[in-house]
Amino acid sequence: MSERKPFIAANWKMFKTVGEAVAFTEAIQKEVGPLVDREVILAPPFTALAAVRGLMRAEGYRLAAQNCHWEEKGAFTGEVSLPMLRDVGCDFVILGHSERRHVFGETDGDVARKVAAAIRHRIPPVLCVGEKLEEREDGRTAAVVERQLSSALAGLGPSDVGELVIAYEPVWAIGTGRTASPEQAQEVHASIRERCAAVFDKDIANRVRIVYGGSVKPDNVDALMAQPDIDGLLVGGASLELASFRRIVQFVKL
Ligand code: PGA
């Protein structure tokens, strides 16, 4: 198995002013220090991207946006393009987050257009997939995740993958305090890796980082990270407080 550096991301959603984002960015680097065996990715709101980028000095810290539009420019009031994200120094862009899909009505087609555009602009996507509660209860988890993956990855070849990250985020676990068990998450992660082997090839499948999101907390992080196909975490609520995010970043290898 190839080395997959753990990818621990703070998705701040629509939280934190520029001042709050700046204070957090300085504090986490000071308290945790440079990183060698893991990466920390901060995903502030658009308004704080430039300020956070300007403060990222320690090794191992990287910047992500939470969304983008697929067009380069145009009359799209309220949208932000990939060249704009490049301009502020984004390393990644989160795409297809369940809140984008289910609160703002993004379709598989929208997500696919965004993924293709991000790859074209060489900003690797953090592609989010995951089933709703009723889909899990109906035994459709694998089919839903496969549909989302196939649609988002359609038309991409092995040379497009780059640093693509896939986030498995069961919708019923996001912000609910209800985490998937490590075994439930591992099962889906392993199937995502198999799918990547089928769509691309085995080497790429072994290289792609597949991260888990959904009520990750200091008390479940170590067990989640002990699973062989869980290569990192996308953390919402618990990333807002320095103490809890710090503990998550400093997960212990069991
Ligand atoms: P949560 O959010 O950790 O608050 O469940 C995760 C996410 O939405 O990425």
C-alpha cells in the first residue's frame, strides 16, 4: 500500500469572521507546530481565505475553499471562480458537500462540472459523497455513493487525478452527533477505493486519500483513523474550537 499522508480538514462552513479565522490560524500553528506525518487543511469562508493564506507559515498547513463555480468568469452574481481561488492561494476546493447538494439543490451534474473545472485549473477537489438516512435504511448506501462517484469522475483519466481527495460523509452523521461507526465507514471507504481502481487503476486507487466526515470528535478520532482505508477527516463542528480540533489533529495511531 502506498503512503497516504493523513488529511485533517477543518470545514468552518459559515462560521468565523476574518478576525476569528486569523486568531485560530495563528494559534493552531503555534500550539501544534510544523507537521511532517500529517496535513492540516483549513477551509474558512471565502471572506477569510486571503487572510488565512497570509498567515500559513508552518510546514504542513494548507488552504481549501468550500465551493466554487465552474465558469472562469461571467455574470454569475454571488459566485466565486477557480481563477479567483487560485489568486488567493487555495490548495484544494471542497465540492459536492451535502449542504450544497441538499440545502442549495446542487445536482450530480453541477458537481461533475465543478470537479472537471477544478481539475482543469489544477486545484484538487475534495469531492464529497454520502447517503441520506432513508437511503441507508433502504440498503442503498453503496448504490448512492457509486452513482455520485461515477457522475463526478466521468470523463476523467488517470492523469487528471493529481491530489484528488474523496470525502465520505453520510448525510445522517453531519452535524447530528451521530457518527458512522469505524466499521461502517471502513466498509464504504473500501468500496470507494475499489471504485477508483475500476475507474482509474490500482496504483491511483492506492494513492487517493479517502477521508471521513460526520460528527468527528476528539473521542472518536483515534478509532476512525485506525481503519485501513480512512486516510483523514473532514471536520465541521469540532473544528471550530481550538482545543477539540487540536486533539483531532493530534490523533493517536492505534
Ligand atoms: P460535522 O460536519 O463534523 O459538524 O458533522 C462535517 C461536515 O459537514 O463536513
